Amino acid sequence: MTNAFMQETTQSVQNAALAEFDAFVLQLQKHDIAFHVFEDREDEICPDAVFLNNWFSIHERTLVLYPMQAPSRQRERRMDIELYLRKQHAYDRVIDLSHWETQGKYLEGTGSLVIDHKGGFVYAALSPRTDCDVLLDFCEKLGFLPVAFSTRDRRGAAVYHTNVVMALGEKVAVVCLDAIADERDQHSVFRMLELSGREIIAISMEQLENFCGNMLFVYNGVGEACVIASERAWSALEETQQNCLVRHAKPVLVDLSIIERVGGGGARCMLAEVFC
């Protein structure tokens, strides 16, 4: 298990997690954020299917399918979802990177990749779930420049996903520089974010562990910038950090305490955004 945040679960915990998910959906509706919910399949056991951002992403009418480490996660790829996306978003091509699984190399979607679409960069924290070869393949095929770096949590292990370390809004960036193992990489990441014109919110390792880096910036139906985060993450931020975020986006906060504790992923992990 490479996600240090995951824990074993029971049926009662699963029911509580489903209730959290339903409440999450209601919050998105309340804030006029467009979305579609895909129901889980009954014919396959996919305990982490709630984190669908790891197996696909859409980029300017291109669908990308990703290689995932755990066999249970590989089973999450679904033709019915792919066909739905084809119908709704009319993408022109499919880039299937899942063949890298046969070589034991993985790149778990927008868990592994934090993408600066405007700047053309991809930030990637290398780990057992984020392989450099697959990263370069992705960047070559989609025309991004990679910004790869190693990370280290407080146990000395690599942080499992990049979207736990950092999140990007149009004019703001949340990043745990302390989790970046090499000082030169710390400086490079900071400098690139600075040059992108974003206001930088540096979070601590403790805040990282409370999913403060696991946020998603979106626009709602009336064009308002919103930042989706868990109540746990928001509460772990300092007031000055909260105020900085509020200057750039309206907070959309949800209680995900069970999902975060048991599943090891937060608000951003539960959303696969569409770039058309």
C-alpha cells in the first residue's frame, strides 16, 4: 500500500462514506457547479472507484486513459463511461497509456499530474504511482513540459500523489514545499509558480496530511471561481491562508472525514474535470 492515508474499512464505514458522497453532490448542486455522477458497477469490486480522476482525463477534445498500480484500480476503466464522454464532449482522439501497466510503470491521472493548462506545464511528484517514463510519454503526446520532483513525507516515504502536495488555481497556487525532497527542486517549483503570476500559499507538512493541498479550482454556472475543499482541509488552514484563497475563489466546503480517513483521498480526488 503506497497511500499512507488509507485504512481498512467495514460495511458501516462504507455506508457512512456513501452518505458523505451524497452530501458532496448536494453541495456541488447548491453552488451551481456542473457535474455528472457515475454509478458504481455491481459486477466488479472497485473499492476506490469514488476517485475516478485517476483513470481518465480530458484535454481539448482528447481523452487520456492512465495506467494504475493496483489491480482493483485497473478494473475501474469502463467503456460505458468512455462512450458517455465521447457523446457529451465529442473528443477527437484517445491516448491510451494503460499499456505501461505491463511494464510495472504507472501514472495515475490527475492524482499524479497537476497541470498548468495555460502555461503548458505538468507538475509531477515521482513515486511508485508516478513513473518518469510514463510522464514523458504523456507530455510528448499532449505537448506539455514536465516539472518532475521527488517528495518525502514525515516518515521518509514518497508522497503517493502530486495532488496531495499542490493545487493550482488561475491566479493562486497551494503547495507544500517542505514535502519536496531536494532544495533545488523546491526552488524550481516555487520559481515556476511565481513566474506564472500566481499568489503562492505555502502549506506545512501537517497541513498536507490534512488534505490542504487536495483542492480543485473550478468555475460554476455563472462564471464564479470556486475552490472545492474538505472541511477538514479548510479548518487546518491558517486564517491568512483562508483569506488569500477567498480573494481568488469562493470556498465550496464538504465534510469528507470518513472518505479522507479510510480512502486516503480528498475532495480533489473525487472530481475529474473536463477541459474542452
